[in-house]
Amino acid sequence: QLAAGSILYLDNVTVSFDGFKALNNLSFVVAPGEMRAIIGPNGAGKTTMMDVVTGKTRPDEGDILFAGHTDLTKLDEADIAELGIGRKFQKPTVFESHTVRGNLELALKTDRRVFNVLFGATRADEAERIDEILETIRLKDRRASLAANLSHGQKQWLEIGMLLAQEPKLLLVDEPAAGMTDAETAETAVLLREIAKEQSVVVVEHDMTFVRDLGVKVTVLHEGHVLAEGSMDDVSNDDKVIEVYLGR
Ligand code: ADP
């Protein structure tokens, strides 16, 4: 069965707001260790999809399974965070009055449930882990800087680092490239490809160049369901996709 070997499995998920279906029989499957890009025009249901996966919104119908067996539709936000599903919102949420290293320390020490409430875990092994994360998020040289003094893009990286400190199994990332410079955007694609070696990642993104750079399977959402799925080349040559999205 499809669900068995998956990290995230959505089957016919429907979410209605006053009769309007923000998600309409949405089904897709993310394999363990996969990075998936989710694209789609405004109003396609991308945010609602992340809301149902993280327990912020309950689906009216459908199944959402984590790691092949855990039914996420029965759990609340904190329980889902505790399972190891991290969510990076579009806007960076870091402690500006703490240093880069201080932010990571905090994330390393905070229980996943508490972390989830605060944003939306120094021993020697912790220090080592922080150094690793600093390396990953390209902020080794900025470890002692106040987060307030980072660029917008660097704050996004720091927050990704804080999520990594929580050791997620699945990371949901909302438009990481929004507001970034071209150089930061390109670096973010490399960074995400690196972290996708350690955990599964679902990236919601508008920037097509960035999605192309990710080089991963793309799911195109439209009116709350999957319009097309495949490589960026496949979906960008799909007539349905050109009509509703890329052709605009
Ligand atoms: P996207 O993130 O792809 O832009 P959303 O998931 O935010 O799309 O929204 C999908 C549709 O659902 C939109 O038409 C939006 O107006 C509607 N919607 C989302 N949240 C609510 C809500 N809480 N109440 C009513 N309508 C909503």
C-alpha cells in the first residue's frame, strides 16, 4: 500500500470554509527522505495544506498519515510537533535580542511541544551540534551577532537552523526564498538540498527559478487539488498547468 512506505500521506483530504472547499480531495504522498516542492497560484490551498498537516486546521474528510501509520487528523498541534513535524512559517521568527548561537541553544534545549507554542531543544554534545547547524545554515562567522543584525535571508536560515535543532523527521517550509536576494535564494536551494539528506522536506514556493534549482519532484496545486505532478520540466510543459498558472 502507498501509505506504508511514506513519511506523509494525504488521501482525499477536504477542508471547507463556509461551504467553500479550500482543499478538495487533495491526495499526495511524500516518501521518506524525499524533498517535495508544492507550487500553485494564490488561493490554491498551499497554506491550508500545511495547516491540516500540522493540526492547525482539521479536515472535514480524508486521511493524513505520518510515517505510514500515525493518523494526524486525530492529533492536536503540540502532539504533531512532538512527533517531529517542524514548520517554518514565511516570516522569520527568531529572538532578535539573542545572538545567532543563543537562538540555536534555545531551540536545542526546548521541548518540541514548547517550541511549537513559542514559534508558532550547553552540554559538549550540544555545542557540537550547534557548530554543525551553524555550518549548515552558513552562519558560523555570525555566531556571536545579535539576530537583529542579520539580513532577512540570514534570519530565515537561522530559523531553519532552530528547526533542525529540534531534529524533525519532516520539515514543512513556507516560501523560504520570499524576500531574499538572488544570491541568498540560490544559496537557500543548496542549503535545503543538504538538509533534505537528513530529513524529509516539503517546500511551498512561488519562485519558479528557485523550485527549478531545487531539482525535486513538484506537486502543482489548483483549487484545492493536485493538478499535475512530476519534475519541474514535466509540470511546466503540462497544458493544464500552463493554463492556470505559468501562462498568467
Ligand atoms: P494558498 O496558500 O495556496 O494561497 P490558501 O490555503 O491560503 O491558499 O487558501 C485557499 C483558499 O481557501 C483561498 O480561496 C482562501 O481564501 C480560502 N481560505 C483559507 N483560509 C480560510 C479561512 N480561514 N476562512 C475562509 N476561507 C479561507
